[in-house]
Amino acid sequence: MRIRYWSSVLLICCAITGVGSPVNSDSLLHEAELYDLNGNYDDELHILFYLDSISVAENDYDLKVKVELRKAELFRGIRNYQLAISTLDKLNGFVKDNDSRSRLESLSLRAGIMLELKYPDSVRTICNKILSEPSNSDFYLGKKGDALILLGVVEKEQNPDKAIHLLNRALSIFEKLGNESRMGLVYFNLGGAYYEIGDMDNALKYARELEAIGAKNNLHGFLRSSKNMQRRVYLKMENIQGLYRVSVELDSLYQFNFDAKGKAEKELYKRAQELQQQEISLLNDVVKQMSGWVTISIVVAIILLLVVVFLMWRNNVEHNKNLKVKEELIQTKDKILSVISHDLRSPFAHMLTFLAFGDEGLTQEEKKQINEEQYNSTQNALFMLDNLLFWAHSQSNGMHVSSKLINLKHSIQNLVEQANSGKHLKDIEIINKCEASTVSIDENILHIILRNFLSNAVKYSPKGSKVFVDCESTEKSLTIRVVDEGVGMPQSVIDLLESNIGSIESERGTENEKGAGLGLKLCIEFAASIGATLKFKRNPEKGTTAMLVVPIKG
């Protein structure tokens, strides 16, 4: 699984450099489909969001259609049917009239969603429409096979014999096309249909066929479904021996996903034991050689005692340090959960309330005020979500730093233009005073930190004020400053940030904007990953200067 993930990252990097982007897009879509089959929806969504941005930037219609279809499939997989249907509606809104292939894909997906929502009549209507298509190309045959699977599932409980007939028709199609993933789905449903009519031999046969495809293609979802089906059959047959064997295999499959860390720890423990044995063996040899030298033996014993004491002291220090880190992580995670449950959820709740009641009885001024509040809260929610996703990714996969040469002025100007897009709400102008220069840095981490700086500057600045961004470079370091004319950061908050100890309670902005108190704390961690530091200074007259200091390697 990790190999596929890192291959996806490599393909993304290739796409960024512009090398063979069409091939990379197809490869990434294939990776997304594999993630979907194995239930790794976070990795799949990561790829799809990236491809979505590429399709918009390059105005690539075909890629946009493929991404929207894949996203609808993903939302269906996580049972968010409302998002899945709205994605398909969005797709139907821009798909070309002569693009019958994409419309058929959309129909097939919609039929699957209707099945899961338990609307059998809608499933039959859509599937019969798909089956009536005149073309018999491989693509259309595949979609007809999908429609037969869905019809088979609809009929499985009420009319198992009809379901078996429909599924066998689908199987013959996918055998002809050589589509093993779809064959696996047919085997799964055939096994279920035979189970319904009490034909346990055929149910077991198709469960094993499903297992064979899962083992061949390393699809753990197929393997687990096969073992679950076999367990039901053996239970029905009262075959205790088979039931026990399959249960053990199923447990090992579920545990497979959680054993990577355990295996690594066992390997480290084994290696530590080997090293300890080598040290003991070496020590024994020394003792044997010096057995007649009592004085030297005493000296060795004293040295060993000092080493043991030192190791115990060092282990105690490391242990206390780890406890402290764990406590801070727990506090951070607790606060993140609080943000997700309240601060991140509230904007959407407010939006739903506004949409539910509409704008009847409101004056134009009230509508404008509500729209501004909705814009602010949604923008803050998206900003918090960006921080949380970046932090969560760094925690689960480690902070991956990818430095490259960038035009610093242009890179910062992009951020300034994004921030200025919302300036009408407070009429704050953000000015980029950085000179053109080239620097090697991780641009993603740079943008995360500077977005937080700019967000805080705007948040705590009065209407009509200005925010300045400037850069200063020496032989040893690069300093990027964000200077505002706001209320100024309290010295107690500056002390907490620079010591990175304890939590920070976010104060409301000049227009009562809310925050979580997490942004700058997370930025300290992001800055450390590139060897940089954050500094803050309360300006003598008014406002705050936030600084990112990046060392320049010789």
C-alpha cells in the first residue's frame, strides 16, 4: 500500500514539472481507483483534488469529466449520497451533448446510488435505459455488465433465480473483457444469490473465485468479503472446522492493516537483542582476557556502572521528553477535535440555516450583512481546514519537505492577490514590497505559514488600514516580514509562541472574527521542518510584525 502511495506522489511530482502529464493523469486516476477498491478514501481524495486543480488550470475537459466521475464514485463509497448526486448533477451540467460515453458513466453511477438508497424502481428504469444502448463496443459492454450486476442485486432477495441469470450474463461480459475487478463483484453477488436459495456448494464456489481474484490483485476488500461469505456458508452448513479456519484467516486479514508498526517494533527489538548479545559476548571476552587483573576488573566495573547510570539518566530524560511531547500532542489533538466539532462545523450549520429560511423579509442591507458574514465564516472554515489537513498529513506520514528554486516575489504576490480578493469586507490593502529574488524552499510550507500571518494581520487590523509584506536577505538568512497596523499582539501571547509551551486562546478580531488559536502553533511545527523559526514583535506605535526567518545554506 505504501509503495502505491509513494508512486502516486512521484507521479504528482512529474506532473508538476510538466513531464508527460496525460500519462500521469491516467496513472493517477488508476491509483485513485485502486485506493477506492481498498477503502483508502483519504489518499484517493488527495489525488482527485490535485487532478481537479490541474484540469481547471489546463482547461482539460476530458480530465475534468474523469475526475468528477471518480469523485462521485468516492462519495458513494463513503455513503455521502447527497454529495455524490450533486457531483453527478454538476457533471451533467457541463458535459458536451455529443459525449454519450460520459453521460452513460453518469447514468451507471446514479443507478448504483439509487440501489444503495433502496429505490429499486429507479434502478430498473436507469439500468434498462443503459441496456437499450445500441453500441457494443468494449466500453458500452462494460456499462451493460454493470447494469446487469445492479439488476441482479435488486432481484437477489425477491427472485434469486432471476438474479442468478442476470449475474451470469454480466459474468460472461466481463470474462470477455478480462475485467477481473468487475468479475469479483459478480462472484460476490452470485455467492449471495446461491446462499439465498440454499445452494451452499455454489455459494462456496463463488466465494473462492472472489478470493482468487483478491489474492491475485492484492485487493484486501475482495479477500475480506470472500472470507466473510465463506464464514456465513460454513456456519449455515455447521462445518465447525471450515468455520474455524476461515475465522482465523479473516482475523489475520483485518490485523494485516494494523501490524506494520508492530512488525517494525519487533524488528527493532530483535536487532536490539542481537546488539545486546554482541556487547555481552565482547564483554565476556574482555573479562576472560583480564581475569587475572583484579585492579583493571574493578576499573572496568566502575566504568560499566557509570555507563549504566548515564544510560538510565539519558533514558529517563528521553522518557520525560516523550511524555511531554505526547501530552502536547494530546492537547493539540483535543483542540483540533474541538475545532472540528464546533468552529469548523458552525459555518456550515449557519449556512444551512440561512438556506433553509431563505431571504424573505430581509432588507438589502441585511442581505449584504448576512452574505458578508457567510463569506467570512466560510473563508475561516476553509483556512482552518487547510491547516488541519496539512498538519494531519504531516502527523500520519511524517513531514515531507520538498525544496525547490522559486521566484520569491512572484510566489508571495500570488498569496497577496488571494488575500486581497476578500479585502472588500474590511477594505484592507495588502502590499507586497519584496524584491525579485530566487530562493530554494518548500513552497507549500512557505504558503501555509504566510497565509496564517496574513490572515492574523487582516483579522486584527481596523477597516481601511494596510498590511505590508517585505523580505530581507543576508548571507546567512532570509527574513520575510508581515507588518500590520492593527491592535498589536499582547506580549503574553508572543512569549507563549516563542517558548512554544502551553495553549493559546484566540481573541476575536476587529470585526468580531473568530479563530481557533491553532494556526500559529501549527506554523511553528511547519517552520521547524525546514529549519526556520518564527519571531513576533509588537510595533511601538501600533500593530504587529510577524517574521519567518529561514537559514540560507552555503
